[in-house]
Amino acid sequence: MSISKKSRTKIKNTGTFLVFAGPSLFFFVMTILVPLVYGVYLTFTDWNGISREKNIVGLENYIKAFGDVKFWQSLLLTIIFTGIAVLLVNYIAFHLARLVTKGVRFQNFYRASFFTPNLIGGVVLGYIWQFIFGRVLVAFGKSLDIGFLSKSWLSDTKLAMAALILVTVWQYSGYMMLIYIAGLMNVPKELLEAGKIDGCDEKACRKYIVMPMMISSFIICIFLTITRCFMTYDLNFSLTEGNPFGSTVMASMYVYRKAFSEKNYGLGQTEAILLFVVCAFVSLMQIYFTKKKEVQA
């Protein structure tokens, strides 16, 4: 039986897809979808993370999770941390991008310098800044008699969170800067020149031409910053380890401790799913509202 030309084309396209996209699709399914489905299954069990027995407990873990006050406190702390960090990261990254696209001398060197902190792993970065906050800044503050620097920020319940935000902003600003640079370079020069001919100064050009053309860059940067900040664990662990007195225990660290330290994997996985849902909801809302502005632009 002969195969029609249409069927041969479909088989050929399928084969091409499997050759080029098949490996990526396979690893995506095995590393993302399968663990996600298995993780949802574990939320309905009482597994402790070690034993072979996994007894089905129904919605018991979800009931406990919604009644876990400390989990919701850590989630609220994560939301506050994320909100402040997202605003600061994107504000600084955007202005850094403007700075290094004005044709200043050594601007490529500045770009590389600003991006470098993102290349350092979160754990290593945390230990480096732990030394800076605990030794360098304290010695500097005592020598110059500066009160708020005379003791380690990491020993103060309020300043410890400020230190965590500061390091996060320092780490991510350079990465987001590159995305904003790409957005700024894609703004048509003809529009800027037309705006200047019509009497627009630099501030007006930025407000009515550059900013609307940069909406897609803002969407990407804000989305990346939100997801990274919501799931912060490595920096939280190495810089503060949740101290002092548990004042910097954010949601990811709390979930990890619940699952692995307290050997309550079922409840820990349930709270991890709730964290994922909250993060996904916030991210989708951000994309929805910024996309509306992109259409208007």
C-alpha cells in the first residue's frame, strides 16, 4: 500500500522534530514533569523521606499546611523580601543599562563588572558576604565610629533581612541589566530623533518612547526576578541560615527543614506545592498586567 505525499511529509516532519527537539523534550519530561507529578502524589502520603512505606492520608497534609502558622509567616516574609528585591533589582538594572549604553568610555568593562556577581554561586556568594558583614564592615564601622556598621548586620533581626536583600540586589542587577541593554538597543533611533525634532527633551523621550518600547524587557526581567526571589534558598542558607532567632527563615528554607530536618516529607512537599502555586499565581498576574500595557504601547 503506497503512502500519500501528505503522510510522508507528516512522517518526515515528525522525524525532524524528534531528532532536534526529542532529547530536550525527554529531559524536560524526566526532570520537570515526572518529579512534579510524583511530588503531588507524595502530598497525599505520610512518607518521612526514608522508609519504603508510603501510606495514603488523603488531604491531611493540606489541612495541616493551611494550619501551619510558621509556614505562612515564612511565606509572608518571602513575599515582602521578593517585593522589595524586585523593585530594587529592576530599578538599578534599568539605570545601569542606560548608563552603559550612552557611549561612555570603558562601557564594555563596566558591563562585565556589573554582570560578574551573577556568575558566583549563591552558596559561595553568601559566605563571602557573611565575612564582609561580620568582619570587614564591623572593623570599618568601629574605626570610623559609625554606629550601624559597628556590629554585624547578621546579628540584628531587622538588619539581617536588609543584608539578604542587599546581596540579592547586588547579585541579580547585572544579569537583568543585560536584558535591559538588549531592549534599549532595539529602540529605533528614528523614533528618538523624531521625538527630539518635535520638541521632546530627554525625559519626555524616555517616558513616551523608550519606556513603552521596553515593556517586553520589563516583563522578562520582573518575571525572572520574582521566580528567583521566591525560590531563594542557597543564599538564605549560606548568608543567614535563618538567623538570628529564625527571623530570616523564608519559605524555601522552611519547606526544606520540614521535609528533611523534621523527616516529614509529605507535609514538606505539600507546603512546597503551595509555595509553587503562590509563585506561579504572582508571576502570571505580573505577566497579565504588563502584557496589557504592552498592547497599549
